[in-house]
Amino acid sequence: MALPEGHPPVRTGKVGLLLVNLGSPDAPEPGAVRRWLNEFLSDRRVVELPPLIWQPILKLFVLTRRPAKSAANYAKIWDRTANESPLKRITRDQAEALAGAFGADVIVDWAMRYGAPAIGEGLARLRAQGCDRICLAPLYPQYCSATTGSVLDETFRQLSGQRWLPAIRTLPPYHDHPAHIAALKASVERQLAALDFVPEKILLSFHGMPRRTLDLGDPYHCQCQKTARLLREALGRTEAEMPLAFQSLFGRAEWLKPYTEPLLTELAQSGTRRVAVLMPGFSADCIETLEEIAIGAREAFLEAGGTHFAALDCLNASDEGMAMLRALLGEALAGWIR
């Protein structure tokens, strides 16, 4: 049946794959950081206080004090060549490396939960290219309400006003997937072999969350523990050799413990001189890994008496990381692709 005159052609038959990560400001400047933080910290899954209580605190205190400091930290790690954050550059690299990996009928795109390019823009691009089936891939190995949960919320919010909705799949948490553990193992072994020292301990640092999230039933803490246990087993290390900690604290509430920087200081003061830090909760290097750990935590460890410190790269778009993503996403797309 012919379409009515003037009706745009409808494109179908393609599968879309949308990689999603957290996001970052458009520039390492206070104004751009303020806009980004306002969006990020206004998410009810990120800060679970009632808006009537939290919004005045956010507007009057957080957004007047934090942007300048955060902008200075972003400036330390900003990709001046691409004029964007490392997180954006790496996520784009991951998407480009996956182009064609699943056949000509699978279109790969990428988006950020906060900031640009937005999830709604990514979905619109895929629909415009004929994707009537879309697999959403939040690149968070461990599920947390504030990360994966928020990505799913925003995706369905963007789709809620559309007449013709695509079929949607989502990449499950992959904290214990054999491909993830194998990729981490290979990456760690490769990077350790390239160091000019042998670490006495390898600290596994995960992004922190308020302790309250665990009490409310969020699986994040348990999934971090399982990733750590499986990686220790794969590498033949003990918990004492590969302790676990949580970083990126915010606010005054109690967060998941132990805390990364205080633990590093304690290790140095008790005689540990050589440390490597791996961040297995991050799929791509970002301000939390490149500034908070590679710069800030390094300084704290060395000032406390340590002599050698290495912040190991995340999986990023490395050979190990891309092999893992092809395996995980191939499973998620099963039945949609040949």
C-alpha cells in the first residue's frame, strides 16, 4: 500500500546498539561544570533526598562552591586535542571499534546519561536510520540504582511520548561474566608486566555509594565484592594481596567502606611501599580514575611513606576491553542478529 502523499518514508529492519556512560561537562570551566552538576545531582536516583530539602542545598551551596574546584580537576585531565573529556573520547572509541562487529544491519551509537550527547539524541539517531529494535548498553559492570537504574529511567522517559516504540533490550550487569573477569585478568597482567616495579598490593577501588543504598537493597556492594573475589581467584591472589575499597565520597553521610584514600594512607604508614590501583567498576577512564586516583590518591600514598604507585588503566577500548564487549553484546543481541 502506498503512503499518503507527503508522508515521510518509514525506515525499519535495522538493529540499534546504544552504548551509554555517565557523562561529563562540555568544558573544564565552572559554568559548564555547574550546568552538568545541576543535571546530575538533580536526578532523584543519584540524590534520594526529597526535592524540597535537597534543591535549596544544591542551588545555594553545592552549585556555588563545587563547580570551580571540579573544573580545576577536569582541567588536569582534559583531552586538549579533542577538546573533550577522556570519558567521551573513550566511549566514542568503543562505539567506533564495534561498528560492523555484528553485521551491516546493526548500527552502533553512543550517548551520555548526563550532558551531551544525550540518550534522547542517540535514540533519535538510531530510529532515523531504521532501527525498530534497540539494545541499550549501560557500561556499568555492577548494577546500581544511581547508574544503570537511572539510564533505564531516562531511556523510557525519552520513549514515553512516541507513537511507535522500538523493541528494547538492555545489557544486564556483567560484574561476574566470565568475559569481564578474563578481560580484567589479561589487562592487569599486561599492565603489571610493563611496570618498573612489583607491587606489594593491588588495591581494587570501586566507586562509592551511600551506605543507605545497601540497607535499602541495592545489589551494588555485593556485586563489587563478587567481581573482586572472582578477579582474585583468576589472578591467584589473596584478599590481603588485593584488598577492596570505595572512592569518590560526596556529602556527610556514611558511604560504603573502607574508603580508598584513607586505606592507601594506612597501607603506606604500616610499611607497604609499592602499590598498584585497579578500578574494576569503571569501563572507561574518567575524572574519578585519572584525577582522583592517578593524581590525588598517588600524592596521598607517597606523602604517607609509599615509594611506588601505579594507577592501572580501565579496560577502555583496549584489545581486552573490546573482546569483552563483543562477547557481552553478542549475547545481548542473540536472536536479533545472525
